[in-house]
Amino acid sequence: MHPSFVSPRQVKIGDAAAFAGTTPRAIRHYHEIGLLPEPERGGDDRRRYGYEDMIRLLWIRRMADAGIALDDIRAAFADPAPAASEDDDIAAVLERLDETLVAQEAELRRQRTAVRRMRTQGSRAGLLSDVVAGRLTNLPEGSLRQADLDTLLVTERIFGPLGAALQATRFIALATRPELREESDRVDAAEEALDDTVAVDDPRVAQVAAERYAFEQELEAAMEDAGLDRDDDALFASWDAGQIAGSRERSMSAVEAFGKMPYDFSPARLRCMELAVELAAAAGAAETS
């Protein structure tokens, strides 16, 4: 029998909650935030809920189950309005909700891709951006060091996915050329030895700078021979402006990063880095002259 043909009946909050599939505590919260009007109270000073209250409660529950925020539900029901106007308010809320869900679905897909990649590779590479981790997929197992992944993580934070993807080319070359890896370790160790006990004008500073420059030239030639430079060109070509803009939002400038990271290079090591850059710049100028 249709409710309009029976005598109005009022129920207590527990029965109202059970009927709507919620809890008395939730209903009290709806009252507190102005989402559900306070009903009349009986002689025992307890709330009594009638048919209209139950209808309102059911709609609230359905909308909340659909993911609509309580504030948005309250806004949709805020003022007495014709049904068409109320439907328009709810439609606007649903449009915003749909946009949010689309973004959440995209993020969920990204997370699932990262998890699958981590399970496949058995490393932390899955935590890097897709474009970075994708370049490392075909490397032999164990050829990448944890320090390599750490460096890529820092680079991605500073320069974004594109910068880290380009740097990944370097680690690919080192992972596939043991003699280059050995030379890289030797030069790294020589640089680390330039600690605070070494003077800036110590001959070892210039010597290590020359070794760094020579190694970088050798590494660049190896990457060209392997065609890795063409991979970098393809990456640039496929990297649209939207992706670059998005990566900048998640990164910081090199200057800002240098100030935040606990870098503590000795003066001698900093001078060594400067000299290596000067050697590269002089070689570049000589080639163009």
C-alpha cells in the first residue's frame, strides 16, 4: 500500500537509522551540520522521524554512497526550491564529482602500473616516473645499483621526469659497459678523496678535473656508438609541452635543491667541478671556431 494511504507514523532514531542503513551517530551528525533538519520530539523528549524525514535521509545516504561530499549535499538541499532547480544543483555537484573520479581513476592506473613494474623488476625503479622506469626495463638484472636509482630519484625531484630520463641514458651505458663502470668508480673515488685536507690549488685538483672531463668524453662516445643519443632525441620529440609543464610543478630548481639537500662538498672538490666544466666549455668553443 502506498504510504499516502496510511496514517502518518513516527519512529525513533534507532529505527530510522536501521531503515536507512546508517547509524544514529551519523544521523546526529547530519543534524549538527544542518544537513537533516531536527525533527519534532515526543513526550519523552526523544526525536521522532516521520515519512518526509525518512525520504530526506534516504536521499542523503544514496548521495553519500555515490561519493558526494556532505557539504555538497547540504548545498544542494540548502533552500526550498522547485524540483527542477534542486535537480540542477545536484547535477552540478555530480559533474564535479565525475571529474574528481576520472582523476582518481587515472591516479589508480598509474599506481597499479608502478606496482606491477616493481613486482616485475624487483627494485625501486617502479617508484620512478613511467618515462624514467620505462627506459630501464630491458637492462640485465642487477646491473643497476641502488646508488643509480637514488641519483635518478634526486634528479627527477630537481629537473622532473625528462631530466631523469635523460640521465638514465648514462646509467644504461654504465650498466652495459663494465670497463666504463670501473673507470667511473675510479674517477668518483678520486673526487671523493678531495676532502677538506686538500688545498684548492693542490695539483691533484686539476688532475682529477682532467680525468673527469676525459671520462665524460669517453662515456658520451660510448652512448653515441650504442645509439643511446638517438633515444634521447626521440624522447625530446615525444615530450609535449603539457608533460614538461606538469613535471615542473612536481620539481624544484637546482639552486633551491642545492640549498635544501645536505651537500657538503669541500672547496677542493667544488674547484675540481668548476675546472671540469671549464674544460668542457673550452673544448666546445674550439669545435665551433
